[in-house]
Amino acid sequence: ALARSEGDVLITHELLSVVPQRKIDAFLARLADFEVHVVVTTRSLDRQLPSEWQQFVKTRHTGSYATFLDWVRSNPDHRFWRGQDFAAIAGRWGGSLPPSRVHVVTVPPSGAGPDELLRRFCSVLDVDAAELDADVERDNASIGYEQAELLRRINETLGKRLRANRAAYAKTVKFWFAEQVLATQTGQRLVLPDSHRDWCDEISRDQVDRIAAAGYDVVGDLSDLLPAWSQRPTPELAADDGLLLEAALEAMADMLVQRNADLALIRKLRQDLRRTRRITRSASTVGARARAALRRLRG
């Protein structure tokens, strides 16, 4: 398919970051006749860790935020690092390529223009970002700490329910409840507590140094990948049962409104179906009478 394609081809997915080396090697071997470039888009660890816990919770995990951070901190083989050690990812995918064909695109810091990341990414692809429609609905909406903690507790309460059908959980819990119901609420912004600053700084500096030493093409600035800590203290987040109850009640109210709208739509569709059936039966009767009359005329 690639051989028949005109121009450049972009293959992209976040799960490519966790592909094992042997499969990467096999894939690149099949592309030996092409000029392969590797593009790694990444952001600072202090921003990625809170986001990743949210994603874990949205995929049915039940570990608390504090537990998740302790797991990641103490276990270098934790699956988080498989997909988030950007220096290792660049090495796995780009180890057999010239460094100039491995591009590390840094996510700009908070406060940068909304189109800056798109502009950086498009510059690697030699595409004019201004020609693209960036005003699209955002998928995978972020949720606040109370909402994420509520979802985590719901995961615990679900137990084995919805476990056999991952698609059903994703459709009902992740894409609807989390990203349409909970995402409309306002909660505490999920940040990295002060107690995790030192090791986060150390690992971030190590990854940046490895990228710099490898000589890859950096689009943006490697300083974007170093944590930018707030001057104000950031204590451990603690779940406030009162705020969780408030979030749960608000979610239930939204769900009842949605259920009412769904039932109204179901009633309308049933009415439309009955109307269509009546029209179909009437047309069938008219057709039968016409055919009978035609037979009589023919004798």
C-alpha cells in the first residue's frame, strides 16, 4: 500500500510508543526501501503523570493517585515508563536511523499559543499549519481530581460488572460518563505534589540529557521538558467526601436529564416506526389491489 501511495505517508498512534523492540525492527525492515522518519511528541513529566493517572482510572483502574505515583516512582519497570520514557522511545524507534531523522517535538509550556504544538508538529511534516482546521471538538477531555476520584471509587464498586466486555465499559463509562458527564464539572486541577518534585526533576533532567546526547532533531526547546514548578506549596491531594458527594449528585442529575432525553427520542423513533409500518402496509394493500385489477383486465 505504501509503494502505491503518492507523497509522504504518516502513521501515528500513541500506542506505538509501547511496541517492543523486536516488532519495531521487523516493521522497519519492511520499510527498508523508504526514507523513514520517527517523530516523538512529548511533554514534561510533571504534567504527564497527573494526566496518565486519569487515563488509568478511565480504563477501570482502582489505584489512588498517591498509590499510582508511588508505583511509578519505585518501579522502573512500571508500564508507565514503557510509554513515557521519551528518550527510550526515541532510541527504540530511531536507533537504526540517522539522528537527523529522529524528531522530538516538545509540547510548549502552559501559556503558549493554542496552535503552537500544531505548528511545531506540522513543521516536521512540511505541512502549512494555517491550512488545517484546528477548531475541532476535543476528544479525551480532562476531568478534575474529585471527578477522577469519584470514577475510581465507581470502578471499585463495579467489581466484576462490565469486566467481560471492555468495549462496553469504554463506551459507557469512559466515553460517556467520564468524558461527557464528569468532564462538564469543575474540580481541583490535578497536579504533582511537592513530595515528588526531587525525583521528577532528576528523571526529567536525565531524559533531556539523553535526547541532547543522541543528537536528535529537537523541534521546540528541551527546556519545555523540565518541570516548571509553582512557587506556591502543592500538598498531597486528599479526597473530600463532601466534594465527592456533590460531584456524584451533580452527575446523577445530569444522567437523569440525559435519560429523559433518551426516552423521548426512543418514543419518537417508535412512533416513526409505527407510522412507517402503516404506510408500508397501506402501500402493500394498494399494490395487491392494483395487481388483482390488472389480472381481471387481462382476463
